[in-house]
Amino acid sequence: MKNYISNLRNIATFAVIVLHVTAPFVLQFNKISFASWQLANLLDSALRFGVPIFVMISGAVLLERSESLNSFLSKRLKRIFLPFFFWSIVYFIFTYAGSFQKSTVLQLFQILINKLLTGTYYHLWYVYMILGVYLFIPIIRKWAQNSTKQELQYFLLLWAITLFINTDIAKYIPSVEVLYFSKYLGYLVLGHYLDKHVETKSSKNTLYLIFFVLGTTLTLVSTSYLSITENKLNITYYNYLSPNVCLIAIGVFLLGKSFLHTTNKTLISLDRNSYGIYLVHVLVLHYIYRIIPLLKIDTQTPLKLFAFIISISIVTYILSYFLIRLLAINKKIKPLIT
């Protein structure tokens, strides 16, 4: 695997953790100081690239490979599904442990089945999404490998149009049906396209940075304006499938492709355990918050809030990594956790 891909995955994993640490403060619109809320809004806006980058990496890596349908389904889906199922059970027990004595085995089983259909915890939505995307890979892979650069650009253009459907601009778009090109499949093709057909140059690094800054600014300003105007939090432009977030993801991907060429054993190990880190970090974060109650944090001071968010994110990332490594010592358990 290319080093920049591995490094981008590490950055995206950490970005998602920071996003989850920041989210409670974004939700406190009109409840904390405006300066502190804007800081949280800025962090949330700048770090929306995490999930899109994950999907783009899948496109860059998997759409180039040649493997049989059976091989793909047995290897890829198995690697995604087994840890997902294991941690789904863990989060179910974590959530409903207090109800075990009050409910029958049959009732608990029914609750578990219902929860498994939609997710036993909030961050697991990503796995349902990526499993759906993966089901398309054996089909779209051959098209991507045999398509010209222009044909890929045509697909991405139509997909880009669908991103505006998730914004306030939707009312100005003609009712031509383009939803066949929508959702996260576009990020899959985008990752493949940027990896294969876009040659990064140092002379264009400023342009890539502009993509990131412009996308972040649009997200920040739009969220701030709509929330202030409506006097309630409006996160329309936090949507991963919005043009502003796509712009951020493109900027980060190309900056990574341009700069992130070196690696070491630690970075490789972090990358290999990134899926497990993603799955477990919410549980780790919960127990960290039990030690450091949010109520004691000075949310009225932006710098102190920033220091809190970053420090908690780093601690969560490190503890999640070591927890996964510790559990993976048992070779039988390793395939189930990461």
C-alpha cells in the first residue's frame, strides 16, 4: 500500500475522534459563549473530511485490484463484518446492561435484533454505509479500471450535482433524475480518480490548501449564519454529502498525496489497527468522560476549550490503540476486533 494512503487513514481516524469530542460543544449553541461555540464550529467544519477520506481510500485501494467475486466477498466483507458484529454486541451490552434483570431473554434478543438492523451505537452507522458501498465494488471495479479519464470525470460531474441536493441550493436544481449517481459511491470513484489520474505537484500545493480552506470556510460560515438566523443549531452544511465537505476532502487527499510519503513502524501499526480504533474509541471516550466530567470544563474560554478537546482526543486515540493491541494478543480474538 502507498505510504500516503496509510498516513491519510491515520489522520482521518484521529479527525473522527476529534469530531466526536467536539460535537457536544457544537450542540450547545446558545448555551456556551459564542466564541467557544465558534471554536467548536471551526473544528467540526475543518474535520468533516474523516468519513469521506475513508471511502476515498477504499476507492483508491480496492478499485485498482484484480480479484474474483468470491475472493473479494470472503476477504473484504469478512474483515469488515466480523469486528463490526463483535463490537455491536459489546455496545449492546454496554447500553442495556442495566435492563438485563428487568427483561426476559426473548425480549433482550428482540431488542438486539432490532438494534442490529440500524446500529447499536451512533458511530456504527459508518459500517452499514461502507458495507453497502463494498457490495458495489465488484461491479463498479471493472468499469473504473476500463474507463477513460474523461468517462470518470463525467461520472464525478453528475455526482457533484447530486451533492447540491443536500443543500439550500436544491430548490434551484431542475428535476432531472440524477440520484442514480448519488451517495457515498461517488467518494469511492473520486478516491480512485485522484489516486490514478491526478499527479500532485509541489507547485499546486497552494491550490490543494485553498480547496481545504475554502471548503472549511463555507462550512463554518454557512453553519454559523443559518444557526444565528434561525436562533437554533442548523447543521445542514455538516453533511458529508455536500459540496463544501467534498471540497475539504479533495484538499486533504491531494495534500496527503503530495506530502505524506514517509512512514515508520508506529504509523504502519496505527494504520493496521485504525478500524479497531474507530470501533472502540466511543467506549473509551465514555469512560474518560466519567473521570473528567464535562461540567467542570471552562467552556467560556475558547483556548481552554481547545486544549481540552485536543488533549482528550489524543488520550482517546492512544488508549484505543493500546486497548486494541492488548486484545489482539490473543490470536483467536484478533480477527473479531480489528
